Amino acid sequence: MERSSNPVLKNNIFTKAGSVDPALAMTIQGTVNKTLFLLGLVLLTAVWSWANPAKLLSWFWLLAIAGLVVALVTVFKKEWSAVTAPVYAMVEGFILGGLSVLMEKSYPGIVIQAVGLTFGTLFCLLMAYKSGLIKATENFKLGVIAATGAVALVYIVDIGMGFFGVRIPFIHESGLMGIIFSAVVVVIAALNLVLDFDFIEKGAQANAPKYMEWYGAFGLMVTLIWLYLEILRLLVKTRRR
């Protein structure tokens, strides 16, 4: 099985899960259906937190920690993903709804733009992948993996520096360098979708267990949420400028 730069969809996960009877195996359509279900849960809780932002503020950090814990449990206990993936989706919906309403108050119209760009990117890359216009070759994968690792390293260093009251300027500023940085990260996040499509397709071909549909949907959700947040960040910077 090929690698994916998505941290929850890599290192031969599908083949390690083993092969089962094709009638009981993971399918692409099943993964798509579960992804849509998870998106529905995100939307449901996001709408609630959008309507009740004051109630969310006191729980925000607790929800953030809970989301991280559930994600880690899902990664290490993939067979539980039928339960943990929906829980993760609901928690992330609360968080995204709260962040989105704050951004919307400061920059009216920005959320619908970010949502539209996120799903527009998903659709375009899916079509490009299915048509063969973009192929997840080994060099392509290695490039995306390296770029994703570099972004993760920059963010980790920035968080570490933040404990000492120092930040990497271009990450947060709305100047030209800040906008270019965010635009590059958006592209990298989007390219991760291509690797995820390829990874899930190969998982279905390998007759991975049925529960891996939930895990595959969870992996796509991680990438989509990251993409939405990075697009939102980019739009905020352009508005400030």
C-alpha cells in the first residue's frame, strides 16, 4: 500500500488491517457515504455553536483537547472508528462553528467564502484525480509529504516560541509574505486530498475490513478541516490587507 502524507492515512494502514471477503470489504462508495455522514455531523454541531457562541467560549479549550484525544484514539484504535469518527466530527463542528462566527463578526461574508472555496477545491481535485489529470505518483507523494512535514515543523516551532512570547512573523501577519505563506499552505493541504483519494481507492482494492470505511472518512475529514481553516486564515489576511 502506498503512503499518504495525511498523518492518519499512512504507513500501510489498510494492508496492515488485513484483507477480508470482498462482500464484507471496504468500498469507495461506502467511504463516500460515511464521509457525507461525518460532514453532516460537523454541520449540525457547527450550526449550534454558531447560534450559541457565548455558551461555547467557556468550553472551547476543553473541546479542542477532546478533539485531539478522540483523533489519537481513532488513529491507534482504528476498529473503533465507527464510534470515534462521528464523535470527532461533532467535536470539530463545535470548534469550527465557534471560530467561524468570530471571524464572521469581524469580516462579514468570510465564512461562506471559505466554505465555498473548501468544497470547490474538494470537487475540482476529485474530478482531476478521477480523470487522471492529477496522478499520485511516487514523486508527487514524496513532494507533498515533505511539504506537509515542513509546514508542521514551522507550526510546531511557532507554538514553542509562543511560550516565550515570540512568534514567527510571516505566519500571522497580513503582509505579502504572510499571504504567500498561507497560500502555499492552502495548496499543500489541498494536494493532501489527492493522496487521500488514492489511498482510499487502494484500500478498497486491497479488500480492507469494512470498518476502514469509517477510518478513511475520518482521514478525509482531518484534511478537509485543515483545508477550511487554512483558507479561512488566508481570507482573513487578505481582508486585513
